Amino acid sequence: MPELRSLSPNRLDRDDPLVGFRSRFVVDDPGLCYLDGNSLGRLPAETVARIQTVVNEEWGRGLVRSWPAAWVELPERIGGKIARLIGADAGEVIVADSTTVNLFKLAVAGLRAQPGRTRIITDALNFPSDLYALQAAARLCGPDYEVEILDSVDGISVPAEALAAAIDERTALVELSHVAFKSGHLYDMAAISAAAHAQGALVLWDLCHSVGVLPIDLRAAGADLAIGCTYKYLNGGPGSPAFLFVRETLQDRIENPINGWFGDAQPFEFALDHRPAKGIRSLLTGTPPVLSLAAIEPGVDLVLEAGIERIREKSMRQTRYLIERFDVELVPLGFELRSPREAEWRGSHVSLGHAEGLRIARALIDRMGVIPDFRAPDNIRLGVAPLYTSYEELERAVQALRVVVRDGLYADYSATLAGVT
Ligand SMILES: Cc1ncc(COP(=O)(O)O)c(C=O)c1O
């Protein structure tokens, strides 16, 4: 494969089949190099109009009449669109609550569906909120329940064989992030799901860092349960509600542990005893946050329009470009690659380790107009969101990293972690 770094970023942008999608987003400051779409995606232009319609027409004019007319079906309707991105059927996905709450609900339900099995297997690369929710689920289920967190030797991945070896007849649930939030390692969903099933365990996937940026086929992988957020590569906005997936053939064994009226078969009968709705709707709890929910749809539509295969192709090329440039420009300055070198095992961000990582990230934001993010203890994450990230931005980020370290600009910044990065 010819090296991408031998081509100019302008030429790569000109030849990019997705280049037109950038103008579908609000880009107020073209001088800003935004490489944090893996944390909070940009605002789709269409979302501004959609929110105005929901506020002015549906809420302002329609008032409560908009519940039956426009809002009640939104969790399933948007869930149905997300289903197309993750290899699921419409009746298997619904939008509700936050990722963490959905994880808790499905973890408790998964444990209760596996009587006699008391262990959850996960790994140290998982997002901490997942670990906290799994531990809370285990505590709720009883003193015998435990969460085993497998360590990662290199901080990048846990080998599939080590995971398979940890799963046994005591395992109720295996829960992993499809793409690890720090290293960007992409797990082999089909192989790990098969290893879990071989021991009679269920598998629950966190799709936060893969949905909307790479093809996911839950059906082909035989996945049982999944959750994911909508504010990263789906561009749903800060705190937009998350989605959950329950395999159709498992739905009669999965009981929502946080019952509420929106998951009831007939909420407006106000019965004193809960009768769960049929299918995926039973996983709803309370009133959906309509404004944030409606804001998700334009971003999902953009991903569907661009096509997930084309998005993945560009994402792999762009992360490869970053790594090729890192090899030349950044290795001599003390940076280390903390993501997989092989594109097929990589999600859509590249993590670079540096002893001064936090101060470098601060200088990038403050002095260079480059926004990455920082993950303790020393990782700078460069997120590639193929719908709007340009090669020119990637090159600017590499040059900014080089200047900040070469000229010691980071020395002006504190190394104490505080607030959101
Ligand atoms: C992989 C992963 N899982 C879970 C979460 C937590 O999501 P939420 O805050 O929506 O509960 C995040 C947040 O960034 C995440 O990256």
C-alpha cells in the first residue's frame, strides 16, 4: 500500500468521496481543528432547524397534543434507524436514558436471566462508568455476585484467548466496549460472543465508540445485548439519550429492573400493577427527554446517507495518515503510539502517549487552535470523525504537536487534572 504521507493533505481532501458532508455541519470557526468528535460530535446544520420545529411547532403550538402526534413513537422510530447501523431489527433497539443507566438495566436483567451463574467478566480497558454500573448490578443481585476485571498487559488490548479462558460455567455475562475508549482497540465481536456462548454466558456490548463510524453486525455476531451513546459519531448533542438492544429471541427473558409507566402496556390506564409492554418498549422507564431525543435524528440520517462502509474506509485511511505522520514527526519528540497499528483492529481515534500529555493537550487547545482530548495518565486522543474531519486538520494537529513540544510551549500549563478534558 503506498504511503499516504507522500500525498499532500489538500490532495487527499480533494479526492475524498465524503468531503461534501463537512458543509452539512455547523463549522463556525474554520481555523479550529476539532479532533474530539469521539467525545462530542459536531452540530449537524439540520439539527438546528429540527429543534426549532420541535420547540415552536410541536411544543409551542401543539402542546400536549404532540405526544400522540409526534413524540410517543420517537424512541422506537429513532431506535429503528440506529438498528440499521448495528445489524439489528427495528423491534430490537430503542432510545432511552443514558448509556450507563441502560447498561445497568441490561446487566441486572442479564444476570437475572442466568440463574445459578454469578460472575460478570469485563476488562480494565472498559469505560469506568461501565465498571461502576456492573459492580452496582452485581451488588444488587446478591453477595455471591462478582465482577472480574481482566487486566491488559500492554494497555491497548486484552487478547481474545485470555478473555475466552476467563469465561466458564460460572459466567453469567461478558461485558466489553467494542472499541476501547483509551486505546481505540476494536474487539472481534463475533469471536468473543462465540466464546461466551460456548460457556452458556450472555454477552453485552458497549457500542459508544463504534456506532456510526464502523460497520457493526450484532445479528451476524450473535450478540445478545448492547448499549451505546448517540453524542459521539452520531452527533446527537451533549447528553443526548442512549440506545439499547436486546436480541429478539431473548426478549421474553429480559425484564427491565427499573419499571416505569413508559414501559407499561397501557400507561394511560394508570393501573396499580405494572404490566410490561410487549417487546423492546418494556425497556423504557419514564418520560423521554423529547428535545434531546429529537435532536438525534438528523445526525443518524447523515450517517445513513453517507453509508457506514464509506465512513469506515475514510476513518481507516485517516487514522493511518495520522500514524504515518506520527512515525516521522512525533516519535523523535518522545510520543508513543498507544493504539493498534493495524487498521482492522483500530476504531476511529489514535492515542498518543507522552510524559507531558496533559500539559501538551492544554497548550494545543489554548495556543494552537487544536482540540484533542486527554485521558489520564498520559494519553492524548486524536479523534477522526470522517463526516467532517479533513486531512488538512490532521496535518495541522501533527504540526501543532510538534511545535508545542519542540518549543516547550507546554511548560506554561499546569499538570494538575481538573474539570472536563
Ligand atoms: C465507552 C463508554 N461507555 C459509557 C459511557 C458513559 O455514557 P453516559 O455518560 O451516556 O452514561 C461513555 C461516555 O463517554 C463511554 O465512552
